[in-house]
Amino acid sequence: MKQFDCVVVGGGMVGAASALTLAQLGLRVALVEQFEPEPYSPEQNLDLRVSAISIASQHLLEQLGAWSQVIQWRACPYKRLGVWEQAYAYTEFNAHDIKQHQLGHIVENRLLQLALWQKINTQTNIVLFCPYNLINLSQEISQVNLTLKNTETLTQTNITAKLVIAADGANSQVRKMVDIGITAWDYQQSAMLINVKTEKPQQDITWQQFFPTGPVAFLPLKKTPLTKGDLPQENNTTNAELGGYASLVWYHQRDEIKRLSALSNQQLQQEIITAFPKRLGKIEVVDKGAFPLTRRHANSYQSKRVLLLGDAAHTINPMAGQGVNLGFKDVKALQTVIASAIANGESWHDINVLARYETMRRKDNLLMMSTMDALYHSFSHPSSMVKMVRNMSLFAINKMPFIKTTVKNKALAYACGV
């Protein structure tokens, strides 16, 4: 039976980052994943699943040695964020307000995962079990026993660990195996992801306009690698590209998203032009997909020597694109807890030491989840009085100097992790 310090179940972005951070602390790590990420080639179409990577998440990826590879492939920096319901209440956040070059980057999830896997393959103290899945888990006082199955050969492998990290997503099997319950509800809405070509050159802004049926959002994408000085100017006049790419997110009732998903790309294009703000300009639909909106929060992040990270612990309304950033914050907190224990001569895998991870993360995750829920319910409220209050609030944030310099900057700094 193979013995490891840590076993990470789930090799997505958060799981792969977890394995690397633990390995950097000198621990012997096993990573269990059923599917290997698809290799990259420049001619590939942009993926539908993208994330808005914050500055704090970028710093973690730089520490892990994966960020430079992401930039060599493709990532789109943005330095402005616009939000509004009514035109007079348009509010814009700018990276200059917090003395940063950009607010973040829009990056395809698969490329983030692939860059992390490339670093994993260079680590001698990480053993990759792929294609494997977990079929059994049992906990003893001093270790966790796991049974894995190779999904190709159907052979089984038994391993043990002092710590198991559940990073296997919103429907986490590990979470179910250790009987951690969740608090969850359904938003009764879906989100449609639409990749488009745009007539406008590459833009440096991401924006959302709110409607009673849900927001519509624009995230800039870039299909070519970044180069020095690549961040476009605010007026978009210095960029040499003749056109750009973008990911559109359309939130609506499930029946409406189902109807939109059944349309041809050309038919959907006409619907977008009608429903989205005029600032979008002309577009050509390239790809589309949809998923339901749900909220989940694990009742505990810990069961003895098992810890939940990322979507296994919490899923959030994707309205502000903070999901993966919260997951990377989990990774950073876990690294801090274990590194501190090792430095102080403590048993890093003691359950009381591991409990510090949940203490560090639960309140912050709950705050972000509750904030997104409050925004979601506020902008979907049908009352004309509520509508007036929320638009006047946005107006005040943008027009009143004191509020503008305090509320806006604090909100930006928190979201970006600076």
C-alpha cells in the first residue's frame, strides 16, 4: 500500500494548485483525477468556460510557476469594470484607482488547469493517478485509507494519507463519503455562455447591465498571446487588431435560456443584438452553452483529516466571476496553515491544526456569497422604489467624491486581493 502525506482528489484548477502548494512545502502528494486536460494549440477555438483571475490569484499562480505559461498561450487583461441598470447610474471602476495596471485577466479554465499540470509533471514529490477515480474512503485516527480505480484497466489501487483534500467539484464524492452536508438553494435561473467575435478592437473593460430577468455581461477575450505593452488604451485606438473576441454571459429564466440554446448561431446573434446594450456593437456568435445557477455551502469544511476546498466547499452566484478566486484563496489559506505549523514545530496534520483552515476561510467565503446573493436579489426585485434606490446608490458611488474614493476603492481592493 502506497503512503502519502497528502492526497488531493480532483485535478481541476483548485486541486492542481493545492497539489503544487503542498509539494512546495516538501510533502509527498498524490493527485487523483479521471480526465487529463486537452493539450493546447494556437489554432484552437476559445473555450466557453473562462474565469476572471484576480491580482491575488495571479500572484498565487506566479508563485506556483504556472502564470508565465498562461500568458504565453492566451489571456486578456482588463483594467475597467462598468456596472449599471439605468444609463444615468453607470458606474465604472478603474485599476488606476487602486494603483494597479489591471484589475485582472480573463483566462480559459482549461488553460489554467493545463499550465498547473505542466508544473505538476516536473515535481518529483507529486504522483499523478490519472485516469483514476475514488471508489472508497475510510478514516482512522492517524490516517485516511483510499481505494482508487483505474477507469481504463479497471484495476484497483489502495493508498493512505495523513490528509485528504477534496477538490472534486460541486458534486464532491469525497464530501458525500465523509457525510458533510450542504446548505443549498436553486436560483431558478440559468446562465448562457456565448463566445463571439466583435467588430470593435480588443477592449480593456468588462461590464454588466442589470435587468429584472438577470444581468447581461461582457468579458473581453484574446486569442493570441500577450506581448509587451499589450494592454489596450481606454479609447481602444492604439490596438492593431481589426476586431476582438468576447465572452457574453446572459442570465435569464431557465425556459428562456432553453429557448435561446435551441437557436442557430445566426438566430441567437439577432437575439443578442436586440437584448444587449448598444455598446456591444456588431457581433458574430462562435460558440454557446448553458448551465443552471445554484448556491451550495458545506456545513463544515473539515471531517477529521479531510478538508474541502473550492467548489467542494462552496459554489457562488457567478455574477461577479469570483468562484475560482475564492478557491485559490482556499489554497493560499491551506498553504499558510500548514507552512506555519511546520515552521513552529507542530504536527501539521493534527486535526486541531487543520481546523485553522476553516477558521481562516469560512467567514470570507460566506461574506462573498451573501454579498452576491444580496446584489442578485436587489437587482431582480420588481419594486419601482427598490429600483430607484439601487440606481441612486450607483449614481452616488460614481458622482460623490467621498463615496467614490472610499467605497469604490475598498470594493476594488477586496475583489482584486490587493
